[in-house]
Amino acid sequence: MAGGNFVPGTGNGKEYPGNLSLYVTLTCIVAAMGGLIFGYDIGISGGVTSMDSFLEEFFPSVYRKQKADDSTNQYCKFDSQTLTMFTSSLYLAALLSSLVASTVTRKLGRKLSMLFGGLLFCAGALINGLAQAVWMLIVGRILLGFGIGFANQSVPLYLSEMAPYKYRGALNIGFQLSITIGILVANVLNYFFAKIPGGWGWRLSLGGAMVPALIITIGSLVLPETPNSMIERGRQDEAKAKLKRIRGVSNVDEEFNDLVAASEASRIVEHPWRNLLQRKYRPHLTMAILIPIFQQLTGINVIMFYAPVLFKTIGFGSEASLMSAVITGSVNVVATSVSIYGVDKWGRRFLFLEGGSQMLLCQILVAICIALKFGVDGNPGELPKWYAIVVVLLICIYVAGFAWSWGPLGWLVPSEIFPLEIRSAAQSINVSVNMVFTFAVAQIFLAMLCHLKFGLFLFFAFFVIIMTIFIFFFLPETKNIPIEEMVIVWKDHWFWSRFMTEVNFNGSIEIEKKGGDAYKKV
Ligand SMILES: OC[C@H]1O[C@](O)(CO)[C@@H](O)[C@@H]1O
């Protein structure tokens, strides 16, 4: 995510020696556990909020409404601001802590940020597992959110810095893959824990988050610090020795010198935020804001957070609802792996456009299915089995479309288009905007389901149309383009070329016009 070049096989035109050694592979697997805690959390909350015993204990009014006669409006059974606050409070906390974490990560190192992430997450999981009242749930989730903010800030950075440049693209998507695995594990656990007699299974679901949290906590203690971070903090000799160990070769001079140069270059940038406002960074700023907004406006988290609630709403029983979430979770993992395979072969634009069209079609069909069955008053009568199967199938195809497009590319594309001088600032914007919109979708979903009814799916479908058109016209292909040469894609672009300015060695600024026009001095 943050920092570094993520395009496998391209790098900066240089061929740094080094392999995907066992050492680096194991290191990255442990570090990727940071994604697991994020995913576990995304996956666990929906299942828990559909468990009767949990609702009865903490949200009795929602529980009563849900148990009421079938003739009441199905769309509004779960509409409760407190219930959504339970899910979404975490993302506000994550947003705040990711801002703090960026300083910790830079000044004190990636390991320490991961350690904080693991410890905070552990504490949150413990409080949630033992919760006796709603406030304990919310406090627990805020702690989990703080933990996720730290982990999401440091882990992707760590991965990209440890990985040999040829494998950065794949490893970057590895982070998203571990998020999806976390979601799936949570869905599977919910399925089994919900069956525990006595109705205390939700405690295991929520407390179970301690397991991935302990792994990343212990992991952060044994993991090596990245050479980049050591250089950043003036530990040059140690950094060089570490780089040799990580790459498994002794000839690391070229890469080491480049790391030192990159660190120097980023140190002299005094105002990364102000830099970002320069005209020549308009495309980058646009992408840093729009890509995470669009990723969340696909509506994916409606499925990820609330799949069991949603399936229950459309008439599934509790067990079938949790099982369906397991199915969508599996599709998510498999389809994310497809993008690891295809991203550098088929390109980003192809995946975005194909995934977008696939999502759009499914959203329209799901809206039609639900509209036909529930109408506007939300009263389904009997739901035939084949009907439910069709809906689940459509949702799976939608999830697959997301998982090989906006899911991983929402992180990968921003990370590969930012030049070093704006990278940290642009990346913070990307992460924060993602969290804000994750929060917004989580917070308003149940109210939207209640008011927009089947139109909820059309609401997100509308944004999928907008984002697909946006990609078609405004996102240049970045496949196999070294980051240092990325400026070419903007200069060649029909729209963005007009923003491309260059600073000459003598300090004057030129604006290059497309179509061979003469340079115009300003
Ligand atoms: O796999 C789905 C998950 O991926 C994310 O978009 C993060 O990239 C989450 O917001 C979502 O829950």
C-alpha cells in the first residue's frame, strides 16, 4: 500500500539482485497477519449482529422487532442506529489512529506500529468477548479500530519494503488476500459458534479476535525491522547487513544506495501536503480521493458486514444466512487470488471494467429479484428455495467481480501512481477516505435498506456505472510501468496531459501540451 514500487518485474529499470528467500517469505506471511485482523473484524460483526442471543442481550428492541409477525415490513426489521454504531464505530477509530500511526511508523519504526496494533486489538477483543453492556461493546470496538489503524498503516508498508521489487505487486495484493481470508475465517467461526447451546457463542466470535491479534503481536516482536526504516532512523550499517540477509545475497550495494538516496529525497520534502496541491499532481490527488470513495460505493461492505442480516431479511433462516455468508466469503478469497494471477497480465483497466460491468449486472438483477418478491411493503409471503439460491448466486458473482477489481486495485493503483515526494501524504488521504466511507456505508446501510428497500441495490449500481465510466475515460493503464516513468501515462492521456508540468534543472516550470505543441513557459 504505502511506499515503494509494486509493479512486479518492472522496478525502476534496474535489476537489484535478490530472491524470494524463505526468510523473506516467512517474514511477509507473519506481517500479512495484520490484514487478517482487519478482515476478521469485518466478517465477524455481521454474523454476531444476526445472532438472537446477542441481539436479545444488547439490542432488545431490535430483537423484538425482528421476532415480530412476518407481516411487518421485512426491510426495516434491523434498522437501529445503535446496532450500526456497533459495527461502524471501529472505522472512525481506525481513521483517527491511522493518522497517529503514520508518525509512529516513520519515527519509531514499522515493528512498533505493528506491536501497538496487535496489543490494542487484543485489548479490544478481550473487552468485547467479556462484554456485559453496550458501552463495553463500543469501547471494545474503538480499541479494535485503533489497532486496525496501526496495523493498516504499518503492515502494507512493511510488506512493500521487505519484498524483492519483482514481487511487490503480488505481495501488495497479498495484503488484500489476507483481509479476505480474515473475513472468511470469521464467517466460518460465526457459523459454528452460533450453534453453541446456551447462546454465548457470540462471546467466542468476538473474543476469538485475540488469536490473530496475538499472532501479529508476537510476530512484531520477532520480525526484523525493514532496512528502509533503519536508514530513515540513521542506522545505516545495520540496515545494510539486514538487506544482505533479507535478499540472501551479498551484492546489495546498488539497492542500498538507492534506498539511502530515496530516504534523503523524501527527507528534504518539507511540505508533502502542500506539494500535493500543485497543479501537476491533480491526477494523483483525484485518484487518491476518488478511488477509495468508489471502492466503498460499490456497496461491497453491505455484503461483507451484513450478509447474514441481509440474507435473513430476504427470508433465510439463521443457519442458512450464516452459511451463505461463508459461501460469499469463499468466493471473495478465490476471486482475489485470480487478480494476483492476472493483474500484471491483463492489466488494471481490464479488471476494473470487467469487474464493474459484472457487479452492475448482478446488482440490477438482485434488485429485480427482491422487488418482485417483496415489493415496496416488504412482505414476501413464502420464499421458494430456488429463488433464494438465485439471489445467493447473483451476490456471489457480484462479490467475485469486486474481488478481482476494486478490492485489490483500490489499494494497488493508488500505491503505484504516487511519486515519492507526495507518496506519504497521498497515501494517508487514500487510507483515511477509505475509512470514512467504510464508516458511512456501515452506519447508514440498515436505514437505507429500510427506506430505499430493493432500491438499495440500484443506489450502489448507480455509482458502479459512474465509476466504470470514470475508469474508462480517466484511468490510464499502469501495468508494467515503472513508478519513476509513471509520468508518461499522464502526459499521454487525453485529459490529464493538460496538468502535466515539469520543473527544469534551472528551476523554471514548463507546461507540456499534448499533440507536439511547443512548451509554454510560465
Ligand atoms: O474484501 C472486501 C473488503 O475489502 C475492503 O474493500 C478493503 O480493501 C473492505 O472494505 C472490504 O470489506
